[in-house]
Amino acid sequence: MSDVASQFGPGSLVRARGREWIVQPGSVSPLLRLRPLSGSEEDGALIHVGLEPDVTSAHFPPPDPAQEGNQEEAALLADALRMALRRGAGPFRCFGNLAVEPRTYQLVPLLMALRLDPVRLLIADDVGIGKTIEAGLIARELLDRGEVERMTVLCPPHLVEQWVGELQQRFHLHAVAVTASSAARLERGLPVGESLFKVHPVTVVSLDYIKSDRRRHDFIRACPELVIVDEAHTCTNTGQSRHQRYDLLKALSENAERHLLLLTATPHSGDQQAFYNLLALLKPEFAQLAAEDSEQKKALREQLAMHFVQRRRPDIDEWHDGGIFPQHKSAEDTYALSGAWEQFFESVLDYCAEVTASGEDERRQRLNFWGTLALMRCVSSSPAAAVQALRTRLLSDQAGENVDAIASQLFDGSEDDLVEDDVAPAADTGNPAVRALLAQAEALLGEKGDPKLRLLVKHLKPLLEDGFNPVVFCRYIATANYLKEQLDGKFKGVQVGVVTGEFPSEERKRRVEALGDAEHRLLIATDCLSEGVNLQQYFDAVVHYDLSWNPTRHEQREGRVDRFGQESKVVRTLLLYGANNPVDGAVLQVILRKAESIRKELGVPVPLPDDDHTLTQALMKAVMLRRQGGRYTGDLFDYAQLDEGRALDVKWTDLAETAKKNRTLFAQRSLRPADVVPEWERMQAVLGDSADVQRFVTRALARLGAALDPRPRGGANAPLGALTPALRERLSAENLEATVGVDFKQPTAPGCTFIHRSHPLVTVLADELLERALAGCTDVNAFARLGRIGVWRSASVDVITVVLLLRLRHQLTITRSGRSQVLLVEEALPVAWQGRNAVVEVTGDQLLRWLADPALGDLPDSVREREMSNALRAINERHDALNALAEAQAERLLADHRRVRKAADARGSYAVKALQPVDVVAAYVLLPGASA
């Protein structure tokens, strides 16, 4: 019985249980893993040849004239055949499993990765260019090629759920989140010594969970073959937690066969040694680039160019890829502290100066300083935040603990450590003067007493009228809720929502999506949304209501909407600050202006080198000292006024110069559009693009009695309840029931699901139509059958033309380290013969266009019968020619794989075998002009 099983390799056709099947990869004698010839993989079966003695070879059935079809059916069947392919035969194996249509520039890291073995790549593209998509493409490709079986993503805790969603939605990879809260549940029930990383092939792991000594060693032992590290620069900086992260990555990189993808938008912005530590994870010898000039350095730089890709948005312009990113328009405006607001602010400054100058013990002085600093920041945010801070009293017996708590809430966390720090910190040190300040703050609540709120309303009105949907970023929950209360109902037809750190991450996401259903929307948010939730689908403007004390936060806020996938042609940003607010003035001039000048020069930001907050403390002390010296004049600060500022200016400038130099030395230059575009166009032709998907789904649903109904705000409703019970059951298994909103572009219309080539709706429809066509249904009244043979007149041809729709099946054998793996590769290929005598063979996309062009008039029955008979006879006579075509396609496939995976050839080999005979799915005869 094993001999029977072994004769059927992947792609072979067999007959068993009264029907035909295609043998799938993973069959191990005496077991055959099968997929129905006319059905989907979900209908597959595992057959034991010893228990199924009637397993025999089968042949693909030829078209039957009794199953004649017309031109419309031919075009739909051609689309169904292409959409049903899961294992495309182009140079990339992953494209049939993608739920995203990548841009050509995003293929550069994929091509670079496939030239390496193992894949060791640092992807350092700018914020919003699409590093997640680029890494996902590589991961999906390696999995579909069979080169890896398991993968993991290591990322900061707040990005875990986002990565799980991206892998599922864009790449059909069912990832498991591994965090402090989920690990125990995942490990429950596992055999002793078994690792969850071996049980679950795709995982997303919190760096902060896995970095500890105990967990790190277990993870290294069971680590998957492919590791993606997001925000990789945070794993090489100084500090205890960063040291643990680096130890983990260094140990993982020491396995010479492990594939490693490092992702960061700031690879060399900060600690220079950290940059070279990062490069050394790719190859240990890259650490020598930190040394002085040497003979090896040039050679190492050339090697690094194969492992390092870094592009700014201007670098993408050369790809001419259809307006990838929106135009970014920025503006600023100021409000003035006056009247009661100015009196209140002066009183706060007086209070802060008095408290910090008091002769308390050292611990109490520290408490007073942090408390007053927190109060100054809350007052600059809003009267509501000031009220919240003034109502929260610090207890002296908890002074040491509260100092640390205030500091953690006062300063803005870095991009990899986005804590929910948007609660207004305690500021009441027990001073009786606080009660008077509280009364003043409460009197300022509302637009009448709050000039900052009035300025916001002034700008939101025209912004909303121009059709923009803004996100207003605040520093504190109290401010966000205050703005929600004040703005709700202010603008006709605009729905106002609020998202803060009060809500868990899933609730934040739900609130954003719910607000996205509104036609006109305004979101008030704290910085809990500045990283980890992409907002470009629903919003296209950002208002910085509160200045961040960390300029990276401003980049993050704007990067939520100004990124790949933003449909709006223009993104607007607005920065608000107080013209005579000393806190705003200090932060704006000394921190934000400097950061902006560096970003404009380099095209990318360089983080503020103020991890210990020395500069920020000095700035705020200067504000209070000025107040001690008299009334604040509103003059802006500059570096020359602060010793700490001058020192930081020098350090920051040096870092910027180093970053600029490194960009020149290490930026990827080896791949250009001419290297990538042909590969992309080849895959588009094989698998189809978004326009092809839309055409297919629209025609297929109409054919099946469930025509799409356009929605007023874009997209369409698909009435799936009108389909047959069998189809409804298959779609219900994919959670597609009743009426579903669908859209074929991104961002999708409100309430719609993005329908892409690998979406279950597309695959189920394609499988259903193919099954009906291939099942030999001959009843002329059969519901929605598609004829596999037909004849009509066409204006597209000048001579009689026979168009064949072929399905080619190949066995792709990959041999590495003495182990061979056989994969099934399928492709749909249209081919035509033109002329009756001197036959000319034609291939290419124009054949599909010929099938799509409408038929001209009717033909007599005798003509159609004659031409169908002639076509079938020609297929039999040209049997050898079709097999030769399959052999030629197999050679092209082998050349494609070798071309893009050169590095793997050094450690293994490829072989491709064309399975014969070729499957002739359909044959159509096109007669020229209007004569018979």
C-alpha cells in the first residue's frame, strides 16, 4: 500500500470515493492529503490507501459541448480560475495569501531579504512608510517557501495587540499574544518541558515580559527560526531594562541560522555605541565599523548595504507610485493669557516660586519641586487639569513614593514605553494657598474664561467645514474629558468622541471604530493613542492642543494619520501654544524648535538626548526663578540662558551630525525601481489586482443572485442571505452572514470590510464557481453554471482564435541540509491559437481582454457545434505542444526562484517538475467580425 501512496506526489490527480482529487503537500505514505478537484481546501480529506483500495490515477475532464457557455460566462470563469489560485507560480510564493496590495517600493526589503541566507535585515524606513508590511511580506514569503515553520515578533508591550491584528488581517497569520497576562493561560495544559513557542507557530511577544533572566533562557531554547524585532533601537540603549533586551537579542543572533528582522525608524539617532550594537546583531563583524578608518571598513560598509535599508519619504518619490503619501500642511497659532486667566497663572507662578524657595528638608523640597512642576504643566493644559491637580493632595508620609509617581506622570515617555500616564498628577502639597487657586481654576472652566479653548473652537470650525476629520491630542484625561464636554454639540452634524488611558486597549480601538462610522467626526485623545493605533482610516488632521515635552511624541501623533494608507490628499496639523505662557515658551523654543530644525535638515527626527530630564528640570526652574525676579515678560528662552541648555545643544547637534553622516554612509542604494517593478508587474498579471477583485466579486454575486447594492457613503452591501444554503453555510463558517458592507479599496468606507484577493468572500465565490463548472453540470437550467466551452463573434480578433484557459501544476522541490521538501505550485495561463492552417500561438494578458470584450450577435447552432468540435480536436492534436508549454513554464518558474533567492542556492537547490497532462479548464472559439 505504501507503493500506491508514494506514486502520487503533490499536484497529482487521483480518483477516490467516487470523485477526483488533487494530492496536496504534506502527504506521507500511506496517507494522502487531498483537495477536491472541484472544491476548496476546506473540503479536503486525509485518505489511508490501505483502507481506500480504489485509489487510482485520474485525468482532468475535457470541456463538454453539452456544457456550452457564452462570453460573459467565459470572462467570469477566467476570473474565478485566477482568484482560486493559492499557490501562485511567480517568483514570490506569498502573494496569493496577502490581504494587502503592497506598493512597489515595499518590495525592496523583500528582494533584499531573499538575497540573504540567513535573512538578517535592518529595516529603518521613516515613520509611516510601512515597515510592518515590509516585514510581514518577508515573513509570509519564508513561511510559504517552507524555509521556516515558526516565527515570532518581539515588540514593546503596547504594540502586541496591534501586531497580532496586522498579522491576521494583512497576512492571514493567526498569531498568539504572549504577555504577562496571557502566558500562564497559554502554558496551562502543556506537557512538562514543552514550550508554547513550539506549540504555537506564530507568536507576538512583549519584550518586557520575555527579557527577564528566567524567561529569556527558556525563550532562547525554544525560539522560532524567524524573529522580527519592532522598535529595535530600544534594545541597544543604556539602562537596566534595555540591557536585558540587548542580552536577549544578542543571544538570539548568535544562532548563525536564525533569520532576524530589525525594525526601527531611528536606527542611529542617539547613543552612537547603541547604533553599532544594533548593527552587530546582523553580523558581529559590523561592530568594527565603530573603529577608526581601516582597510576593512570600506568592505564592511559594502556588506552592510546588503543588510540595511533606510528611506525617507522623499526617497520614495522616485518610485512614482501614484501619490503614496498626502501633502502635509502645518500651521501654528497662539492664545494670550489675559484677564482672570492671566491672574490665575500669575498666582500659580507666585505659589510655585514660594513653595520651591521654602526652607524644608531635602525630601520635602524634592516633593515641593515636583508638585509645583506638575501643577505648572496641568495649568498650561486646561483649567480642568488644574482643578484635578489642585484637588489631589500629596501626603507627606508618602513623599518618597509620590515623588517617583509624579516624575513618571510628569515627563512624556519614549516611543517604546508608552505608559498610560495621562492622569493629572497630584500637586497639592498641603499649602492653604491651594484652596484659593482651586477656586480661581474652577471659575475659568468653559469657553468664556478659557482663551485656549476659544482658540481651538476658532480653528476647528473651518477645519471641519473643509471636510477634515481631526484628532485633538491632549496631555491629560481631565483635559480630554473637559474638551469633550465643551465641544459636544458645538458643530452641527459632527460626532465628538474621546479616548484616554481610562480605557483598556480593546475599548480604545472599539471607540475609534465606532466614531469612524460617523460621516463627520472629531476625536479628542490623550497620548495613549499616539502609538499603537493607526488612525489614517478615519482621520486626516491633528491638533496639538498641549505641547509635549518630548518632541518624539509630536512625530508620533502626526504619524497616526500621516502614513501609508491615508486616502486624503492633504493632512493638516495645527500647533497651539500660549504667546505669554512661560511654560509653553520654554518648551517650544528650547526643545521643539530645535527638534524641528534637525528634522527638516535630515528628513527624520533625532530624539532629545535628555533621558534624565536634566534640561526639562532646568527649564522649569528658570521659569520659576524668573517669577521670583518679577513679573514674567513672555520672552522666549534660548539655549544661551541655561548652562544645561548649552551643553545639550552641543550634544544634540553632534548627534544630528552623526546621524546625517551615517545616513550618507549606510543608506540603501543597491535596488532601484527598475529592479523591482518587473517582479511586481509579473505577480499582478498572475494573481490580479484590486480592480480584478472588484470586477470578479461584483459579477460573481450578481450571477449567484446576490447583486451588490451601493451604499451612499461608499462601498456596497452584499446580501449574502440571498445565496444558496450551501454557500451561506460556507460563508457563515468565515463569520460572513446576512448583509455585509464591502469595499474594494483602503481606507474602506464606514461600516465596510476590505475585500482583497485572499478574503474568504473571494475564495469561497471562486471555489464555488469553479466547482460548478468542473463538476460537469449539464442541465441547461442549472443555477449559475459556467460553460467551459463556447463560440461567439468578437471584434477583438481578425482571424479565428481558440482561447484556452489552462491550469498548470508544478512540483517545486527544495533541498537543504540533506532534507527535501516538495511544494505544489499552480498557475492559471491563457493561451491562444490563431488561424486554421498556419497556427500562431499567443500568450499574455490580451487574451483575457479578448474574453472580456462583448460578443457580436448570435451564431447558428450548426456553426457553434462545428467550431466546438474543431476546438476539441485541436486540443487532442496539440497534446505535445501543451506539455511543452508546461515544461517551458516550469523552467521559467525555476529561473524566477533562483533569481530572487540567490543566497539560498549556496545552501541548497531547487528543482521544478511540470505535472502532465495540462489541465484544460476551458476552450472558447472567437470568430472575427460579424460573419459566420
